[in-house]
Amino acid sequence: MRSILYLLAVILIIGWLLGVFVYSLKGLIHILLVLAIISILLGLIRRGVDN
């Protein structure tokens, strides 16, 4: 499950970076960034709980 969260976070960050440079999806870009950060934080929290 952890690898899926990291994969999702990477995809969302790449989408956010592409959107920042292209300026085509103005509002959606920030939502992607927030979702990516939440995914990373959840992965870190769950990893800490598992260990």
C-alpha cells in the first residue's frame, strides 16, 4: 500500500509541475499539489506506525 501512495504522490507532483509551467489547469494544479502532499504525509505516518 505504501508504494501505491508514493506512486500516486509522484504522479500528482509531476502533474502539478506540468500545470505550473503550462498554466492550463489553474485551479486544479493546486488541488493536485495538496493531494500529493497529503499522500506523502500519510505514507510517512503509516511507515512510522508500522515500525
